[in-house]
Amino acid sequence: MAIVGGGATGVELSAELRNTAQVLSAYGLHKLDPRHDVGIVLIEAGPRILPALQERVSTATAELLTKLGVKLMTSETVAEVAPGIIRTASGKTVRADLTVWAAGIRAPAILSQLDGLPVNRLGQLNVRRTLQTEIDDNVFALGDCAACPWPGNEKNVPPRAQAAHQQASFLLKALAARLDNRPLPEFTYRDFGSLVSLGHFSAVGNLMGGVIGGNMLIEGLFARFMYMSLYRLHIAALHGYARMVLDTFAYWLRRTTLPRVKLH
């Protein structure tokens, strides 16, 4: 099979599918060799996978995926996807019984129909650092649907979960100020690093990027623990710590029967 897009989704999916192939083999559901008979190709248009993360994180992830038997094709732009085959702009062909498109993001089309509010090429609403849209101070946007400036960087605030979390916390205060007719603060994004789960096999990432001014590369069991901990903190933020503890306990009881493949 082929996965188009070497971002976090494509990388995690390739590792999870390799794990799934091994699980199916262990249960005797097929007689194929999970490493050699089930081929997985990850195609990325850029020069490396995980282009949004630090290069050393990308390098460490590429090494792990190669060990898992995932073939990496970088600097290859997909020109055509046809039944059973993929053709790249350089003239290469990849035979694939199944193709998964995981390249790039695009905001819902409905955003471009909101009474003329300006959007960027990805369909995101253009907002100021107050998270107000450019032409209507009464409309706020956050998360993946907002193109918010990131001072000190050439790009906008990245469409990631930690950015949306920070923007939601910011809007709690900004909307209160708006209702009281007080000046609005400006949103400042703090990059706390990134973690990429490789399922049962490992995890890699960089932490503390927005705290110490640099990046600390982590991988292996510690990275997996941090990945799971961040997810549990996300559950706590949504439902409270009591429910998070119960959810963790319930997950521990039924983890052997849960599928590991996830998309986010």
C-alpha cells in the first residue's frame, strides 16, 4: 500500500499499519509475512518526512521507519493516482493495492462563504493576533480554521492541537474583555515541542522548544510515556481530572481488545 504525505498523520499511520499486520499474523488471520509480504511506501513531496518538525526528529523517525520495513520516497510529487498505481512527477511508478492520501490540510469550504470574510489559499480565515477576522471585529476564529500571524516566524501559527488549546484559553479571556469593552490582548503562540507516536514500536519528538529556547530530542519509551501523558492531559482539559482517571483505568482494562490504528 502507499501513503501520500510524510507529515505526522502519514508517519503514524505507516507505523500503525505495520503493527496491525504483525498482530493479524500473530492471530493467524493471514499467512503473509507482515514485514516482507505487506509492503508500505510513504511518499513525501519535500526533501524529508515530518517537514514541520526539527530535522533531527525527522532523521530519527526515518531511521525507525526504515527498520520497520517502510519504504520512504522523498522529493517525489504525486502527479496521478490511478487504480492500482501511483505516478510521480519525476516519472516513477508505485504499484499499490490501497492508497491513502494524507498530504496537507484544507479548511472546510463553508469558511469561504461566510459573508465575504477573507480566507487564505488553504481556506482558513485570515485573523489578526487578537484572533478577530480582518474585516469583522465581532467574528473570532481559532484552531485549524484560523490563519493567525506568528511573530518572529515567516509562517502562521501551525494548525496543531497545542495551538488550538492555547487559542481556546486565550479566547476565554479575550471574549470577556470584549464584552466589558476593554482592549483585547494579542495571542502569542508558545511551541512546547512535538511528539510523533510510532504505535507499539516507539515514539520520537522534541520537547521544551518554547520554554528553554532550544529543542531536546527524545525517543523510545520516554517519548511514548510523554505522548500518552499529553493525551491524558487533553482528556483532563475536556472532561476534568476525575473522568480522566476513570477513562485511563477503563482503557487499561480493555486495551488488549482495542484497535491501535487512529487518525487525527
